[in-house]
Amino acid sequence: MLVDSHCHLDFPDFAEDRAGVVARAHEAGVGLMVTISTRVRRFAEIKAIVDAHESVFGSVGTHPHQAAEEPDVATEELVRLSQHRKIVAIGEAGLDYHYDKSPRDQQAASFRRHIAASRETGLPLVIHARSADEDMIRILEEETGKGAFPAVLHCFSSGAELARRGVELGLYVSFSGILTFRNSQDIRDIAAEVPEDRILVETDAPFLAPIPHRGKTNEPAFTAHTAAVLADVRGWTAEFTAERTTRNFARLFSKVPRAALGLSEDAAL
């Protein structure tokens, strides 16, 4: 089984065929998906989707693009909403200096509140990092100094130093369709060096469709294409890639029942 550790099934792109999207994922060997929150004020939509689909789990959080839109989301609210049985992560939250859709100080403040929620709940924090490597490293090191928290650098497109420092702090690194792009050799080089027990795969659907689906709406079924490139980069078989990334996911997203991943309760991770 493969896991799409990060998609956005609540986005309008999937509104008319969400059941079909989930079914096609299963047909492609993607047995489980995590639909990631970008706005806490739309959490009801995430909740409805995870309640409707057995193989879909979710998160709760405010994307850095929406940090100015949701400045009043407190750590306590994130913790409370995360108590739903199928909410298995906090976020996505972080820093995006590429688009700067929210003031940077508000992005940072929101990010730190999400870190506190991850630390309190033990749920992994899904981190969005774009064009903000230095500040991301600084905040992660400062916050880890206050107490460790589980986390993943999702849809990794940053520099090698952020990957290295993140791994040193205990974080995981997740690769999306970007890994397959012709001009992404630097990302493939990073994927070759990340410890094998810290690697995840994802789509970030509906964005960033991998080769051979560039220009189309991305969907969880396409996780298989990213996994195939990861296997090539690492010199792994397809079977080992699926097993390794799924066990890594199970270790980090520990609230997901192991049975949902085809793993026994006593399986070594």
C-alpha cells in the first residue's frame, strides 16, 4: 500500500467527483489519504469528508497564506478540534515568502501556535516552507528548544540545509510530484540523502501533478508516479518503496490505526 500523506480533497476541483477520486486512488494502490486543512473556519468540510470515506483522514490548521485571514485561531482551538477520531495531524502551517499572501510576522505567530498544538497533542505538524529557509530553521530550532514535537516538511522544495537541519531535529521530509519534474535534480539529490526512515510521499493534490500528468489536475492516484521516481533515486524496488514510506507514515501519523494501513499492531516500524 502507498499513502498520499498530503492532499486537499476539500478543494473545489474535487467537489463533483470526490468518490471517484478516492476510488481511483485505491485502484492505483494508494490505500489511504490525508486531506489537509488550510482554513480552520472551513474545518466542517474536512470533517464531512473524513466521516464519509473510510480511507481518508484529515488535519486541522491554517495555511500561511491564510494567517492574516485567521489571526484569532488559538492553540486551544486546534487542540480541541484535533480530538475528532480521524483528525491525525496539525496544519498545514508554516512560512511562505514566495507569495507573501500574509504578513510574515503573522505567518510566524500562527506557525508557533500550531507548533504548540502539535507539542501538546503529540500529533504531527504538517509544515509548509517556501522561500523561507533561514527563518524556518531558526523557528524550528527555537521551538524544539522549548520541547520536541513531531513534524514533516511537506512537498519539499527547499534547500538541502533545511532538509538536513530538519532531520537533525527529528522531522520527516515528504516529496511530491516536484520530484518527477525535469528541472528538479536538486530535489532528487536531496531525496537520495534523506535517511530512509524519514521519507514520505504525497501529491499535494490538486496541485503539482507529476510527470506524465503535468498540466492536469493532480489527484491521490498519482502518488504512484512520485513513488516510482523515489524508488529510482534510491535504488529501491517498488515494493520496498511502498513498504518503507507506509511504515514511516505509520510511525509519524501514529493516530492512524495500523489496521487501516494493512499493518499488525505489533508490526515493527
